[in-house]
Amino acid sequence: MEVLQNMPDEYLQVKVNPEDPCLMMYTGGTTGSPKGAILTHNNIVHHLVQTNAWTGAKMGEAVILSAFPMFHQAGNFLSMWAMSMGSSQVLIPNPRDLQFIISAIRKFRPSRIVNVPTIYLELMKLPEFRALDFSEVKQFTSGASPFPAENIREFEGLVARGKLIEVYGMTETTPVLTSLPFNGVKIVGSAGIPLSDTELKLIDPESKEVVPQGEPGEIVARGPQVFTKGYYKNPEETAHTLREGWIYTGDIGVMDEDGYFYIVDRLKDMVSVSGFKVFTRQVDEVMLELPDVDKAGTVGLPDPARPGSEIVACAVVLKPGREKSEEMKQRLIVYMKEKMAPYKVPKVIQFMDQLPMSAIGKVLKRKLRSMLIEGR
């Protein structure tokens, strides 16, 4: 009340240049040091328009629940979108408090729920979550990291088929670049198609040429939501990431014949085994198919027998009640050999109680790699 009493009686009108900085949001730092990405008013307003067109949202209709913290661009943008649309937002003070999330869903009956896959996967383990009524939830949106395809099928069996929308983006893109269509064909495991006014292409990281359709390449994008001001006081990283209006994401993707994109790996996470490329996300997903495995994180370690080459290493968190034994390791390896080419099969399997995770539930593979190197 004291703040309101001291406000001026006349409405303040401030002219803002669309290209002026609106906010600076730090990147997650999963593959390097966090960088301050400067987003303009133009970025934010255009992305609000894109989001409204994509979702078909109407003024004042939505109740949004998300465990994304507001220091993450996804959580920050969701809050701005909710305010701009006059929608209600259910705040989650602690994303790790799953019982609070469940009680909030039961009490506020949100129409849109937005989380990282880790939150959804942990919620699915709880009978209290499975007992909830999801009939009023129009969409469950998942982003920031891949949602394993097998788990998507299980999740949709619980909440209804077609309700899960996977999106892909980054802090530097305000944040979304691609999304499964809200009212179109949804393909399990795909990150969807580009948003309105957004262009994507896949290039060979070495030749910089566009790769043939169906081949993996680095995702390069441009659109009104892509940052133009670069990183705060970091011209070297800005020049590396922004080139002639295109953002080089550092993510490896594949596009199918219908224009749907699939995120394969981070370029920095890709493992080179005697020149053969191993995508760590693929190894993670096969490992997670095993009923004994709760979490998995794959990285490349230096190969002492072949300088310049790497070996595939996987850190595994077993489900409760499973024994961390040599017999279990062999069981995992036998399964991987049945499912993957020999050079992709982990040569090192390390059981861990937990994987190093970011504040929003992404595996910190740079830290994991250091931990595995130290443990050898």
C-alpha cells in the first residue's frame, strides 16, 4: 500500500526503442561458463505474438503451472506471457517438492503445465500424481532437455494421448525455436517444427554446408526471437554464436521428410571413437529402456590407447533395490550390445547415487565427465 500511495497520479509514458535491451538472462552453463544473453524488447514482444499464434491462447483463459524457476528464461518468459494474457500463474517455490506440485495441481486445476522431463518422470513414480484428474489440462509442455520416447508413451497413457508438447530452444532464442503443433500431427520423440517466422537449417560443423535431408547437422536458426545484441561483455563468444543473423546453437539435429526436427545431441557432448561419431543422447535412451535403470548420463573420456580418440562412458543410477554389482554391469553391457553398434557400447559403466544436475534438472555432462575422469 505504501508503494501505491507514493506513485504519481499521472500515467507515465516512456518511449522504448524496440532494439533496446529489455533484460539479460544467463545461460544454463551445462557445457561451459554461463553467459549473459541480452534480449531486446523486440525479441520479447515478437515471441509473445509467436506464442499466442502457436498455442491459440485467448485472453484470460489459462491457468499456468510450471516448476521452471524465474531465473531461467523459460520460467521468466512464462511469467511475462501470463501477465500479457491476463492469465493466472501458479508459482512453485521449490521444483523438487513434488508433493507441493501435486497439491497445487489438485487445488488450482491448471489448463497448461510446463516442466522439464525430469519433473514429469519423477511425478510419474508417485501414486498421488497418477490419481489426479487431468481432464482440464489442455497441454503438458516439456522442454530444456529431451523426453525419452518410451517415457512419453507411458506419460500419455496416463494423461491422454496428444497432450504432451515437446519444445526446443535456448536462452538466446527467448526461448523457443521449434514445437510440436498444438493442433496438428504430434510425433513421439520429435521437437516439432519451427515456430512462425522462424527458419532452421542443419549444417555440417566442419564444412558449414547444409547436410542432406535425414542426416545429422548443427542446428542454425534465425527469427525475431533470436537475440541480436549478443552476450554481455563477451565479443568472442558472440562472434562464435551469431553469424550473419543466424544463431549457431551447438545442438545436433535431424529433420525428417515432413519437416519435423529431432534433437540428437549437443555438439560438445558428441563422442569421437576413432573417427566414428557417437551421440550420447542415443546411448542414454537405450540405457533407460532397461527396467533396472533410473537415470543415465553418457560422456566421452580420453582413450589412453589411442591419443585423440575417446571411449564411451556411462554413469548409471539404478532403481531402488537394485544391486551395484559387476553382474549388473555385465547385464547392462549385454543389453547395449544387442541394441547398438559395438563402438557405441559403453566401455566404462559407473554406478552413482545421483547425477550432477542443474537447477532445472538437466544433467551437467561437463561436470559428470570431470567426475568420471577423476574416478578412473
